[in-house]
Amino acid sequence: MPEEKQNKENNDKFVFLTKLAANSLNNGSSGYYRVLLTVSIVITLFAIVGVYLTTSKGLKLWGINNSIPWALDITNFVFWIGISHAGSLISAILFLLRQHWRAGIHRIAEAMTIFALFTAIIYPIFHTGRPWLTIFWVFPVPIQSGVWVNFKSPLMWDVFAILIYLISSIIFLYIGLLPDLAILSKKVKSVFLQKIYSFLSSFWIGSSKQWKNYKATYLVIAGLITPLVLSVHSIVSFDFAVSLVPGWHTTIMPPYFVAGAIFSGCASLVVLLIIFRKLFNLEEIISVDVMEKVNKLMLVSGLMLAYSYLTEYFFLFYGANPFENQSFSNRFIGDYKYVFWSMFAMNIIFPQLLWVKKIRRSIPFSLFVSVFVLLGMWLERYSIIVPSLAKDYISSSWDVYFPTLTEISILIGSFGLFMTLFLLFLRFFPIFSIYDLSKLNSNKKNYD
């Protein structure tokens, strides 16, 4: 009898979740959704204008110079790459550890990865100055000029690492969507969505053998994505670590970047969860308990980042390299001191508020801390890149960098592009996993 009662509860939960997902797709978008989408599209126009001016007038519209060829563009690239890495990593690790509370948030995390990657790719492409020739510079395409890519360069490693990670993340998200798409293909009213869902889930029949293969495949991909995420952001850090620029040439960079990626990814996930739990009335699915657990992850990753900061400063002190010390002084008390201390406060001091349980469980305070963490992580990437280039080994080439309106417009527009892609995805695909949520047992802490 208890087993029959449990099966009935699971079936009722499955029916409820299916109706909830189908209704959100059938009833169209709410007023809040339309307003947010409109605002996101308008903000995206800033990036479109900035990119158009860049391609038509050239990189002279940016504030970069001979001393500082990497500035706001690579800062934004590393920032968005960091956000993307935490999404699939959080989803995969929580799945491998059988954390039941993952069920309501993993699809948002996985989608965050994909759209953050799309946003990040914009920057290195347009940093080339002539993006229509990028394909000849990053792929070994035979051309008459005899120019071949340098496979020893970490910039070349970035291309393949990010593409592999993007493809893996899309596969990871798609496999998780399969059971839901097969269900919703018969529930949605839109003929267009019915055809899309039927096409994407055309080979899904839901047999016991297929379910067994599905679980095995999902487990393997989750296991592969976890080390892949760590390796990809380590490769991104090699763009700096393998150079001889003071402040970059250090072995702390790979774990430093990975810790920062997880930290910023947790913060962005908290912001997205707060927005979409309100936008789609998902307070029961994305509960306060779930928000508290994500905040704990953010607190732990923040402590890892703080340890990386201390290790970096110890290396500078212990190495006693005057050029390294000059680079650090430029950040600490020099031209970029306001950036450094703002970053330090937002990344180290503000997250300590999460030790207080009431703050961890408070939605407004969680949003407050997360937004400041995201701003602090952007300032961290800026503090790493620009000051080190501004004062290198040759004093005659020292210069100060100021971003231009074109660069700022592309930065602002990138957030609009990310949100626009995200909102469009959630309008046409289920925001939560029906299968994962329906199989949760209220008497157990994990699932099969």
C-alpha cells in the first residue's frame, strides 16, 4: 500500500508539472516577460551600433594603443567565459553527487552556459579588426599568402577548447530536454512548437531499454563535462600565464581563473533564478531552500577566490621581482587603485554576508550580493589585464587606458544580447525538467 500511494503521488506530480510546463508555453508571455524582452532587445542595440562602428571605422574607435592592445574587449571575453563555465559545471557536479535540489535549476544553469559562450565569442572575433577574415586566422585553411595559424599559441588552444565546450554543453542540454520534448510535443497548442518538439524528439519512444541508455549516456557526458570545464578555463588563463608580461607570468593563474569562474557563475545563476522564479511563478520549484544552497556554493567559491588572491600576493612578495612589484603597485596604489579596491570589496568583503542564514535565505539580499559579485568579478578581469599592460618592462611605453563610448556600448549591449537569447529560449522550451522533478521522492534526499 505505501508503494502504491507513492506511485500515485509521483504520477500526480508528473501530471501537475506537465500541465504547468504546457500552460507556460500555451498561454504566451506575460506582461512582465514582454517588458523584460523589449528592454533586453533595446540594450542589445547598443552592441549592434558599437559593432557596426567598429567594423566600419576600425579599432581606432577603441581606447587600445600600442602598450595596451588588450583591454575592455578581452576583459569582457574572460568575464563571459567565466560565467559560462559555472553553469554546466554546477549542473554536472550536482548530478554526479546526486543532489536532488538540482532538478529545478539545472536547465537554467545549462542554458546560461550556452548563451554566455555565444556572447563571449563576439569579443575576440571583433578584436581582430577584420572579423570577416577570422576564419583564415584560426583554422588551418590553405591560402595563397602562406599564413598558417600558430598551434603553439594558447590563443589557438582557446578556439578549440571553447568550441569543444560549446558543443558538449549543447549536447548535455539537448539530452536533458529529450523526455520533456517528447511529452510536450503532444501537449502544446502551437503547431510550430509541435513540429519542432516532434523533430527534436523523433527517435524517443520511452522504452525501458531507451531509458537505461539515456541514464548511462547522461552520466557519461556529465562525467566528461566536469574535467572539460576545468581544463577550458585553465587554457583561457594560459593566454596570460605563458606570457612574460609582469603580473601574468605565474603558475597560480589556472586555479585562480577556475575559482573565479565558479564564483561569478554562481552569482549570475542566483540573479537568473531570482528573475525567472518571479517571472514564471516558480516559487515552489525554485524555493528559498534551493536559493540558500546556491548561495552556499557562492560563499565557498568566494573563499577559494580569496585564497587565490592571498597566494598571488604572497608570490609577488616572495619573488621580489621589481617588475612584478611595479605591476602590482600600479593596481594597488597607482592609476588603477580605485578599480582594485572596489574589486576587493565586492569579491571578498560583501560575500561574507552570506555567512548569516537570514541573508542567505533572503531573496533581496541574495540579489544584492550577487549583483555586486558580478560587478566585482568584471573589475577583477579588468584589474588583471589593463594595469599589467600599462606598465611593463619598458618605461617609455607606459600609458594609461580609458575605454571609449564604443567599447562601453558593446559591453552594455552584451548583457542585452545574453538576456534576449535567454528569454527567447525560455519562451519556447520548458524552463524546468519535468522528468527530474517528477521522479523526486519526498522521503529521500537523492534520486536514481
